Amino acid sequence: MESEKSMQKNNFIEAVSPASNDELAKLTKISEINNLIEREFGEITIHTADESFIKELGELWANLASVQQLSDSQRYNFFAERKDWQQFVRNKIEKKNNLLLIARKKGNNEVRGFLYLQTITLPSSDLVLKGVVEDIYTKPQYRKQHIASQMLEVALLWAAKQNIKQIDLITLEKPNVLLSFYEKVLNRIKLDINIDLLKL
């Protein structure tokens, strides 16, 4: 998967015209990123994941990987029975320039959903060019409760604070199925961020 992301990054950079000095001056350095967030939506709290959620997130990510593998076994060949998912999550948490959000009910540590956003830098630079939402997952029993849209809203507001103007969302669905969902979130929070859906 990492090699595919590198290819996507290179394809994106080749497609954009060279940025002016003014545009480059507005880009945030990786070292300046703050990924600590907490936001409440009624009884739901969305915040940055920490070490205490590694075990549960590992299980949820393994579930998501199984779904991805069923949908496209050639692209997603995880061999879940051999992958250390807790270490996988730990590696995500340790990358302070990226964003790993979890959603849970106040007073309850059960993770109801998670979102992972990776930042992409300009080549040979520490300037953040864009963000890529690689995974959004909500437990089946908590779907249709706006958890995914709330996590996406928090992620987009965070991206705006980091001066990120381009967000790519990786999806297994047909892009037109989800486009109106993402547009509603973007219109609700009224941010100047461009969203592209990448169908894998």
C-alpha cells in the first residue's frame, strides 16, 4: 500500500503547476503541525488517539482490512493472520504530522469509529502539500449516526488550521456515491478546501 501512496503522491505533484513563492510561504512545516484535538458532538467525543486505544484500534483496523481484502484481494493483500495490527496502530500514533482520530461516547472508552489522515509533503521538503484520508471506519452497530461525518468535519477543520488546501479521500465505493456526503460536510463548515475522491 505504501508504494501505491508514493505513486499517488508523485502523480499529484506532476499534475500541479509549480507553486509560486507566495503559495509556498503559506504551506506548513511538518514540525509545526499540532495533531492534538478534542471536539464534542452531543454525547460523542472525537479526539486524537493515544496509546490506551492501541489494542481496540488494532482489532478495528484488522476488520477494515478484511473488508478491503474481500473487495479487492490483489490490491489489499494483508494476510491479516500474520500482521501485528497493534504495532501497525502504534506506528500511526507515533507519526505526529498525521492525524488519527477516534469517536466514542462520553464516559465510555469503546471506540465507535476512527479516521486516519496522512500528510504529504513536497518532494525533498518538510512543507505539507496536502492530506490524504486513507481510512474512515465506523462499527456497524453505530452507522447512520453521523459519526463518519463528524470525524471528517473535525479532520477538515484540523487541515484548515494547518493551511492544507487539498484533501484526497481514498474510497472503495464509486466516487459519485460518496461525493454528495463529503460536499455536505464541506458546505456545513464552509472551508476553502478542495476534496478529491480517489477510487482504488
